[in-house]
Amino acid sequence: MDIPANHPVISAPRTGVLLVNLGTPDAPTAPAVRRYLKQFLSDRRVVEIAPILWQPILRAIILNVRPAKSAANYAKIWMPEGSPLAVYTAMQARALQQRLGGQIDVRFAMRYGEPSMTRLLQAMKADGCDRILLAPLYPQYSGATTATVVDEAARALHNMRWQPALRILPAYHDDPGYIAALASSLRNALAGLDFEPDAIVASFHGMPERTLHLGDPYHCQCQKTARLLSEALERPLVVAFQSRFGRAKWLEPSTEATIRQLAAAGKRRLAVCAPGFSVDCLETLEELAMQGKAQFMEAGGERFAYLPCLNADEPGMDMLESLVRRELAGWL
């Protein structure tokens, strides 16, 4: 049948996968960090304080004080291709595209900063993706991470006349493939060390303690990940939480305090991993690998190693491909 002359051009139907990570400044400069922090810290899911109270503090104090310090930290870990978080997430998207083949359109976006989720969802729909798997790259669920990705997707779809069908990759904190990938990656990293650690710290990103009491499953899922990983490795892990911010009580124990306490207790050789991060970023490469090492050495430690995230290495990509194929069932 001939297409009517006045019929709009419509792309052939496709299935898409959109990987979503937290976000990053687009440059290691104070202005870029300020733009990023303004968007990130204005999210009501991230800072659960009434805007009438929070926004004056954010705009008058935090956005005037923190960007320069954070920019200096970003500069320490910046790669020739850009921010590590963006570089590794892009590598994951390219590797997944190769694994899934041309029948699936794989792209990546950031919840805060660029490339934006809204722009990518609109572009994928315009290119014919009428079914999209949204894949937040957070193994453990939190309202401040996974939920805000879903919120942003809903806002993007709200402005579309013709919406794609949407699926959400669930948290995979206890998925056997995820645990196996972590265990394989850590075994390889430990085998490459020239010392045997006296202890291994599994450091997860911190959250205010009140989120646990309000029903957020994040703390419990972090604990379960660590337990399953410990069983897979057949060695104990010390669980801790990093990246505290503000005066509120946060999940404990803190990573900094844990590192110092282990040194004070006679542990001279320490390894630290970050099972809650899908790729290496400021919090792992600067906060753990650099600051963590300095804290351990100051407290009397002698040898320190940071064990990298899964990034786009083979174990992690095997796991990510398996998760995505499972969630695409019926669409492929």
C-alpha cells in the first residue's frame, strides 16, 4: 500500500537500551562543578530538606565554597578523554552494543549533567525506539539513585506525545551474576598485588541514616552484597560507608574511621574495594585510592591498595549483558 503524501516520516521500530549513571561535571573547573552540584543538590530525592530552607544554604554557602575544592579533586583523576565516570560508562555502552548487535540501540546518559536523560530518550524515540530498557547502573536500590532516574524518565515521557514502552532494570545487589563478576574481578586484582592484605574493606557510598528508617532498602542491600561477596571470596570483608556530607547522622561505620581503626588495631596491609559503584569515579579514585591511602598511612599502615570497579572489563560486561538480555525477554 502506498504511503499517503501527507503522512509524517516515522522511523522503523527498534528496541533501545539506555544505561544511566549518576553524572559528572564536564570539566575539572569550579564553574563546571558548580553547575553540576546545583542540579545534583537541588534534587529533592538527594537532599530531603524543604527547598525554602535548603536552597538559601545551597546557593549562598555550598555553591560558593565547595566547587573549587571539588574541582581540584577532579583534576587529580581527570583522564585525557574526560571524567572517569563518563569515560567508563561510555566504554560500557560501546561494549554492550557490540555484544547485543545491531538489533538493539544502546546508548548512555547521566542523571545530572550531560548527556542528559531527557535528550537521549527523545533522540532514541525519534530514531525509532518504541521500546526502551532503562538501566540505572546502581546495584543497590536507593531513593536517591534508582528512584530519581525513574522520576526523570517520567518527566521526559510526560512531554512526549508518542511515548515509548519503558522497562526498568531492577536493583541487582544479590544477583548471582553480579556477585560472580565482583568475585572474579577482586580475585584478579588481589592476585596482582605484591602483598597479602590483612583486611579488605568493602566501601559503599553513604546515605543519611534517616533514609533507612524511612524504608529505603539501600543499607540492607549493601550488607547482603558484602555477605554474598565474602562467601564467594571465602574471606571476610569489613563493610563501611563513605562520602558523608553535612551534619546529619549517616550510615555507619564511616570508611575513614574504619581505615584508621584497622591501622590502630595492627592491620598493616589493607585493600579497599567499592562494590556499590559500577565504574570508577571521583569517590573511588580520589576519595578511596588517594585520601584512603593517606589516612591509612597516617594511622600507621604500611601497604595499601585500591581494587578497581568492574568498569568495562570482561567480568562486568558479562554480567551487564546477562542482566540486560534477561530484562529484554520478549522484546528481542
